[in-house]
Amino acid sequence: MLCFQGPFSKSAEVGLGLSLDRERIAADRRDVAHIVVQILDSAGRTVPTAANAVTFQLEGEGKLIGVDNGDPQSHDEYKATRVKAFNGLCLAIVQSTAKPGQIAMTATSQGLKPSRVVITTRI
């Protein structure tokens, strides 16, 4: 859910929020999870004007297979570890390996509090 503020708001970005479409995926080299990143203000609201660059770091039994921001004018690579947010949002897509375990995704952006999620992969 996006929370928009009035045009005179002085909201400042303070952190990143991550949400998963699934917390468990199959360890079959094909299953994926989508991680939505929100640039948040001090009240936990998405900042709709934020365009911060977000970098993804992955650990464990998975790989980052794509990033996007939904900006139709963006020429950023989809196969990257970094993407610029559009309207305060961006996306990372993680794919499992064949080995069960955990995938830890950390999102960082300069000057903002980082965020981390864990996805379990199982047979």
C-alpha cells in the first residue's frame, strides 16, 4: 500500500522496508521470490518522490536474477545488483539453487537504514 503525502510535506527518507511475496520457495533452481523495496520516512510511510539507488547483497542458497523499478523511462539493466527507486519503490527477484537452506537478502542505500529479509528454500 502506498501512502502519499501532501505537496507541502517535508518528509525525509530514513530507511528501507522490504516485503516478500513468499517466505518459502522450492529448492529446484526454478522457483523465485519477489522482494519489494520501499523507501520509508520516519513514520514508516513510502516516500513517493524518492529515487534513491538501492544495492542488493545476497547470501545463501539463491541468486539475484533481476531488478526493476517500474519506470518506463529507465534504461537501467535488469540483471544488476543495484537499481534506482521510482516513486519510492523498486523490486528484486531471487531464484533458488538446488540445495535447500536459506537466502538472506540485504538492501542498502546511502544515508538510509538498511533492511534484510530471509527466504527458506526446501525440497
